[in-house]
Amino acid sequence: MTSFRPCIDLHEGRVKQIVGGTLSDKGQGLVTNFISDHPPRYFAELYKKDYLKGGHVIMLGTGNEEAARDALQAYPGGLQVGGGISAESAQSWITAGASHVIVTSWIFQNNSLRMERLQALKDTVGRKHLVLDLSCRKVGQGWNIAINRWQTITPVQLNPKTLDLFASYCDELLIHAADVEGKQAGMDETLIEFLSEYCSIPVTYAGGARSVADLERCDAISHGNVDLTIGSALDIFGGKGAQYADCVAYNRKHS
């Protein structure tokens, strides 16, 4: 069954909801849906209280390390963490309380996939502690992995062969549909169906979900094989489409 996966997105040390495609190194054109008055620890403690596991803490840019560690300390073993993590820093995040480290950009260099870096991550923390974020953008009739805060589109396509390759190195996959992330304009259902058919390990989709009904929809079209993150639409993040309490109830009903 599809499960609701929570998130804590950090930007400049604060919990925010950002339209993914507007995030850049220069900070120009950034569109922010929500900035919380609560520290990240507040949300980590909330997820712990409601027995939500597998949520991801994403550090969007620099200056978020302290905030991320504070969240992990509040819910040790219950959250995954990503954003600027390399083989050199990965183990420190596991030690800080993360169940998994989430990595994308570091396994690429000069826009090319570096298999030795992927192997180094696996050797450092073990496959069971590694999540690969294969966030992507639409290219033609398919999707290509996007790195550097989703601003750089790599030549690596999401296809059955690449999904099998990445699955051999990690415990889970996380897929942000960057073109619809944060817009609350609907999920990329074609991508969800594709992931359901070709992912051999657990996978979480993020991007465009706007109501609890989308959990049911994701479950139906993925045959229960794809978990779903709801961010900007959640009431705890200033949204109006999805009640956090309803998402928790959904998980309890289907557990």
C-alpha cells in the first residue's frame, strides 16, 4: 500500500516550502510558498509522535546543517537526510541520527555519472543506509535526472536499465518531479506509473500532490508500490488542500 511520507525542507536554516524549479545558486526568482515559525525540531517531534517513518529532511543550499542535525536528534532513526552530502560526510549524518543519507548531485561530476563515487557511498554507509534521489525533469517523452538544486539536467535518463543500476546500490529511491514540485497543480501520474512498473526497491514520489485523495490515487495507479510525499498542500505548511491529521489517519488505516 502507498504510504504518506512526511518532509522537512530547509532553506537558510528555516523550514520552508519552495517551488522546486525556482531554486538556484544565485537566489534570484525564488518562489516560496511557506516559511514556518516553528523550528525543524517541532516537525520531527510531530512525526515521531504520529509514528511516521521514512520522512526526508532536505537541506536546500548551505547554512542548514545545524537545523538538520537538530531535527535528527529529535527523531533518531526516523528521518532521512539529504542535501550536499558526499562519501566524506555521509557517516557523520548516520551518527547524528539519520536512518539514511540521500544523495544526488555528488555522484555526478561535470554532469557525468561517476560510478566510483556511487561505490564509495555504498562502501561508506552500506546499501541499507543509502537513498538515491533521482529527481528529474521532463525531457521529450521521458525524464532526465536533474542535479544542482534541479537546475542542471544531466544526460542520464530514467529508464528500466538505469533504475536497476541505481537500485543495486541503495535501499530506496526518492524521486522529485521537479517540474511540478511545490506547485500543487497535480502529480505527474505518468511518472508514478513508470516508477511502479520498473522500480525493484521502495520508492517515494514527491511533486504536485494537493490532497489526501492523491494518496488514494497514487495507491491505485502504482498498485501500492509508490509512497507519496505531500508538502506545500499540507495545512502544517500553510496549505489548504490536505490536512496533516487526515494523512496520519490514512497511514494508520492502511498499516
